[in-house]
Amino acid sequence: ALKICKGLYEPHNQVMFALQVGYFRASGRFFEPNKFKTKDIDSVCKILKIKREDIQNNIYHKNTRYRHIQLILNGFNIFPFTGQVEDICKKEAEHLVKRQIKLHLVFGSLVNFIRERNFEVPTFSVLAGIINQARDEYENQIQNQMGELLTDEFQELLSDFFEQYLPEDETPTRRNSPFRLTKLRTNPELMKVKIIRGFRHILGKLPTKLA
């Protein structure tokens, strides 16, 4: 990287290239020049013995920046986040979402997956979009499965079950507070054969993690 840097003609481009290398080594991704920190620019100028007043990060030409990115990716043997790499990451996001872990953990796991395979790390918005799309598709898949499995007979079983479970004041349960089947053990009246068979029927057809 230092050899490439010193081979660049313009001192300005030398500083911009060195900053891109440094930020890439630290984060695995590239940044717009307006994100470069003043203290980092000062440090690079000092190391390369370039006058600080000659450097302005707002004149880093787009085509030059693109060439620098290609040099850095090739130099570190990193695959750019395009085409097949993006498709691989989308499949990994789908896999992580199906594990039913929290989205911030999905995000961290996906970033680790990308870094471990020498892929370029995209922006936050790109990763968030991939994860949200995977989540929405999985939820739609579950909704469709539930729609197919919830026959009129089973819906009647569920209605009978929850009529006995809900408190007398009919206080609604929170959406994110699921009913746990282990509570059945504390109420023998709810342990009816037809209800248990009904649950066994539908749970047997749901994805293992969801069931």
C-alpha cells in the first residue's frame, strides 16, 4: 500500500489513498471523503511529509476514488459486495432470521460472516435492508403456513382452549407475550385429549424453531 501511495503523482491523492487504506483495514468498508476525520488527515500528512494546507478532502475525484477502491480490494484479496457476494449474504441473512434471534444479533452475525469470508462490508443501510427483507419474507412464509394449517376444526379447538385460559376479567394478553404450553401442567382441566392432539397436529407441521 505504501509503495502504491508513493507512486501516486498528486500529494492530495496520496493522502486520500492512505486514509482509505487505514479506514478499510479498521472496518472492512469504504467511506466518503467527507467522513474522514481532521486528526486522521493531519496524521497522514505528517507521516507522508505533505503540507496540510494542500489537502482538501472535498476535491477527491469520484473516478480516482473508485480506482483506489479497486486497488485496495485487490491488495487485500477482498471480494467486492456485488453480484454473487451479495446473494450469498442475503441467503445467510435468511438463515439467521429463521433462527428467531433478535435483529441486532442478526446484524452482528451477518457482519462477522462477511468479514470471515473476505467480503467487502457494505453500508449500514444496505445491511439493514437485507435483514429487513429477510425478516419480512420469513414472516410472510409463516403467515401462509398458518393460513393453510388453521382449519375451521382447529380454530374451534383454539377458541375453546383460550376461553378457559383467559382470566375472568378478559384482560387482553400482550402481542409479544406468548402463551407457554408448560402452563398446561398447572391446570389439569386444560389437559383435554382433543386439544393436545390439535396442538400436536399443527406444531408438527411448523418450522422446528417456531414450534
